[in-house]
Amino acid sequence: MNVVNNSIGVIIPAAGMGRRMKSYGPKSLIKIGNSTIIKNQINLLQTYFSPTTIVLVCGFKATVLMNETPDHILKVENERYEHTNVVRSIGIGLRVMGACPQIIIVYGDLVFNSATLKDIKLTESSIIVTDSEMGEGEVGCIINKKQKLTNLMYDLPNKWGQIAVFVGKELELLKQLCWDEKNYTKFGFEIINQIINKGGNFQCIQNPNIKIVDIDSSKDIQKAKEILL
């Protein structure tokens, strides 16, 4: 089921249980305004990037998530979601994409506005950086004077918006690392750090108009509604 074409590849890892939000089912299906998180994501991504091939990686209540999402996207299952982390889900998505030359990864529990995508250039690897709405416990960024990412770690004011672009060398390293079984239990930011340590480069995209909320609690749902107003 490989996708070999000139479309822009988008991988949405959405396999996790989201233990703090478990009563809602898959977090991607939480309703924000008149739509769901995942449908808001798809609409914005297809508005700014075309043609787009979207791969949704499901896990927790996979059948529900697959049934409640648009038929035109590709859907696969990380059946080991309870014992692995987002890296395995990304690796599964990369297998489906095949030779796609540019990959955007968007975590499946994010609500973001249109400004979040406007400055993304698909000619270079990059990450979205924001200082608004993301929780204090989220991963932050160390950025050098050239606006390049040097490291991702906790307890920093500038937060990784959990959206990243991979092309060229960084994409090849992403595949190597996400297809290595010993990395299956790692977080995405750990893999990005490994890519940097192997000589990869990521431009940091910062814009005061960028608004992103990672839905981790019921309080975040209200923040998300305000973003989409």
C-alpha cells in the first residue's frame, strides 16, 4: 500500500490512549466547535498543501477512529499501541508513504489555526515553535542565532508545536530511526534530537500569530474553541 507520487505526505499519529481524556474515546474525535480535531486538521492541511496524501495511524479504538474519519485519507493501525510510542506509529506511516519526498508530521491531538501552516516551506526540514497555549510540561526548543534547532528538552519557554517537516537527509534519518525496533518506545522529540546529533538541520518557524493547543485535559478543549473562532 505504498504511495509513490509527487503528493505531499502527511502523517498523523493518533494511536495513543490519552489516559487523561479516556472517557472521550480517541482524542482525534473530540468535538471542537462544529467539527472534530482530526477533521479540522485535515481541512487546514488540504487548504495549504496540495496535492496531499494523508496517512492516519490509529491504535486505541482504531475501528471507531477509522469509521469516523474521511474515506479519502489512508488509515492504518498500530496494533501494538499499548506497548510502543509515537515513533512506531510514525514508522508505520512512513512505510505507507513509500518514496514520498517530503513528509509533514502532525500529532493527532493538536488544534491549530491557519497561521500555523502559512510559513512552512517544503524545501527544508523544519519544526513549528510556539510560546502560547502549549502546556508548561510540553517539550521546549533550544534555538541558535540562525533560527536552527539545536535541541529539544523540557522546561523551556519556546515550545515545540508537535508539527515537523522532514525532507532530504532528515527524512532519510527519520526512516532509519523509526524503523529501528529499539526506538519503538521513544518519543518523537527524542528522534529529532538523534537526527540533529547525526548532522541533521531543522529551521525553527516562529510567528506570533501561531496558535496551537495540545488536547491533554478538558480545560484544553475551551482553549481550542477560542483558537478556532
